[in-house]
Amino acid sequence: MKKEEERTIKYTKMFWLFIIASYFGLLLEGLYCLFKFGKWESHVVSIYGHLCIIYGIGAVLYYIFNYIFKKQNFFLRFFIYACLGTFVELVAGLILEFGLGMYAWSYRNSFLNFRGHICLFMFIVWGLFGLFFEKCDPYVDKLLRFTRKKVCKIITPILSIILAIDFAFTGVCIYRWSERHYYELPSNALEKYIDKKYDDEYMSKRFMEWHFFDDSSLKSNNDKEKNKDVG
């Protein structure tokens, strides 16, 4: 009974799983960039705070889907996890492309890719991630036992509101960033404030892996020049 109780899905538990996984993802991305490029990069997806939310979203979805499909066979679970991760990437990629004219990653040089947003290799990776997450589930449950405490249940709604405001404002700033890039003038006081406080330089540094499609060739050339300088 105790084990089943631990495996129940509650908002407080999922909220803190999202937070922990988002910070873990930030650390993982930073270490990867440090190893591959020789410098630390902070791949955040928020104006305030330091959250790599794609990892938070992925961890929550994997936890929920594992809870639902844990009794299914190995290959079906792998396929479900692979589809889940691919779907999240596809939706996010299409929103960036058609909503903002931007991209934050690209698989255009990968085998069997769709518009650079998804590819066969990452489909397999997402499936393996899901299976790996299954093995971590018991440890995740132990880690999240603190969410049962009363103080945690009080703090969670407050932090939820703060994060909701942060993410909403982040969305507005990113949308305004895209508008500026495509020569849309500010139409109200908020947009003027954003243009001044969160200008292109700030946004480019904050979201360093995000680029506009019409700047892709320029970015590629700049990267090549930087690599020459490093060499």
C-alpha cells in the first residue's frame, strides 16, 4: 500500500519534479557544452530564474506515462516514450518556426528528419531516455517524499504563481523579440519597455541557442570564423 501511495500522481509532486528536472537539465546542458565546446552555456527558457524547462516537462510526462503504461511490454513502452519525446519536440519546433520564425535546435543534417525539428536518431534517444527514467523511478519517488510535508504544500501554490508569471512574461518578451527582428514597431507602453529593458542583445545572450531562420547562414559563418580563431 505504501509503494502504491508513493506512485500516485499529485500536482505538488509533479511540480517539484518539474523544478528539479529543469535544474538538472540546465546542469547537463552546461556540462555538455563545456565538454564539447570548451565553454559553459546556460540554456534557460525563462527571463528570470535558471530553468531548462524541456527537461522538466519531459520528466513529468515520462513519470505520468510510466505510471499509466508500466504493465505494458518492453517494446510498446519504448515506442510510447519515443513518440512522446518526438511529439514534444515537434510541437515546440513548429511553434518556434511558424509562430516566431526561429529555431532553437536543428536536425536538418540528420537522417530521416522532418523540417529539422525531429529525426530518427532522436526518436530512438527519447525511447531510451524513457526506459532509463523507468529505472530511476524508485529513486525519484524517494527524492520527492518531501512534497508530502505541509510546508511544501503551502509553498507550492505560491511558487506556481510566480513561475506562471515568469513564463507568461517570457513568452511576451520572446514574441516581442521576434516582432522586432521582423521590423514590427512597438504599439504600447509595455512593448516599449520590453524593447528597452530586454533588447536584442540581452535576448541573444539569454537565449543563446535560439536563432532566426533568416540569420542561419550568418550564424553559420560567424561560428566558422570563431572556430578558426580558436584554432
